[in-house]
Amino acid sequence: MESTRAAGVLRVVVLSGVVWPAEVELVCLSICNACRESSTNYSMVVTAKNVRLVSPSRRQDEGGASSPLPLCGGDINSDSAVPVIPAENSRVLPHRRISRLAFRVDLPLSQVVWPEGLRGLKFGWRFDHPLDHPLPDSLIDLHLGGTFNHHIEGVTWPPRLAVLRFGDRFNRQVELVAWPATLQNLTFGSSFDQPIEAIKWPGGLEVLRLGDAFNHPVQAADWTSATNLKILEFGTAFRCAVADVAWSPGLRELHFGPCFDQQLFASQLPRGLRLLRIPDVCDTFEPDDLPKDCKVRIYRTDIFEFW
């Protein structure tokens, strides 16, 4: 079993939620992989709300508990002491209780064995490898790292994936991507600037956020395929015409970035729209035929700096 060592004793990771330091994540994944193969005889409790390092050589005394070791010289908040279970009373790590994991290590997916039952996975800034190996079927929330910029056409997504976020540098074609039918929330990063008019949106999509660099036509986009779309956000650079766009009928919020200076007619907005956010440079806006109960927020653009 792989591990790190401090003061000559094995350090075991006790975790829950998101693991932040990269060196802890390496230990975490090593432990998960080792436990998966039943090659360890230490038990790890996954009930606290934070990460702590403890030494299995410190046995819990009567009425007492072990003290957490410092991580990288810093303090780690703890709600209560974590007992160390002696090896003779140990059991295999309960994988299904590890629900979320931050993976901040630049390793290809072929080298990772994921914990069973993993529901949330966040890749760190340095991760930039293709998604050419299966992700956990149990995954619901996936956040790709800031430097990730690989083709995703042909990727087999987890069957229950509901939330997908791309990092700042992702800028690849997506019109032929087979999105998971369960997808509800899709966010593109600031560099994304690719055509989307040929995309077949999943019917369950509720939130779509396009990146700051996005500036492609949307008039021919099949918004009606996203029958449950409720929130649509355009980023900073978007300034394409939207006068004849057939918006998703269920749209509730529509946001435009500070460069949007096109004509916008209230009569062409979805009747169920509840919030419209536009910049003060919007060329023409006729509010007389606004949908009932729709609020309009016009914000100043002279506070933005463009380059």
C-alpha cells in the first residue's frame, strides 16, 4: 500500500467532501485503490466534514482519542477527534461513503481506480488528459480543470451525469457531442467560442452558461429541443443578432453580457420569462410587450474595461 510518511509513522487520510491539497489526494487515491484490492488492514472513517491525517500507530486509549497531525504546516479544522482503529479490529474502507473528490493531480485516467459510488468529481487546474477511460457510472457532478482542452466527441459520459462544467481553456467543437440525457446544468469556460447551432440539446437541460469569449450565431439553434431550459446566460463578447430566435418555451431567465448591442424585441421573448438582464448599450429595446411578471435589469457598461 502506497503512503506518505511523517515522523516515521504511516499517515492515513480520513476524508469527506472535497480533498484540497494535491499530496493528500495522491494518498487518498492510493488508499482507495489499495482498499479496493483488500491489501490494507486499516479502517478509515469517512464521516467528518474535513480532511485530517492520523497515525494508525497511536491507539485510542480509554476515554481518549488520537490527535490529528498537521498538514503541510497548517491547521486543519476539525469538529471532533478522529479515533484510530487498531489493525486487529480493522475493516476495508467503505467506498460508497466517499461521495465527492477533488482530483488535482495531472495523471491520465488510465492510472486511476475510482472509489465506488463516487458522485462528485472535480479536476484541478493542471489536469489536461483526454477522457479516454470510463468515469464512474455513479457520477452526477463533473467539473473539468482549467487547462483541460481535449476533444469530447465520442466520450461516453456517466449515465446519471446531471452537472457538467468545463474549465477556462476548453475550446473544442461540441456540435457532434452526444450529451447525456440526464444532463441538467451545462457550463462552458471563458475561452469557449465554438458554433452551437447544430447541437441537439438534452431535453432535461435546465441551465446553460456560455463562456465570455463565445460570439457565434444562435438564430438557427434548436433551443426548442431543450424543453426544460430555464436559465440561459451569454458571456462578455456575445453580440450576435437574436431578433428571430425561437427561444425555449420554458425559459425563465435570459442574461446578456456587456458587449451585447443588438436589437431585442420584447414581443419575441418567451411568455414565461421572469428575468431579462441586458446592458445599457443594447441597441433597441421595446418594453411595451414584455411577458407578464417579467423583470428587466439594465446594467451600466462604463464600469467594464474591454481589450
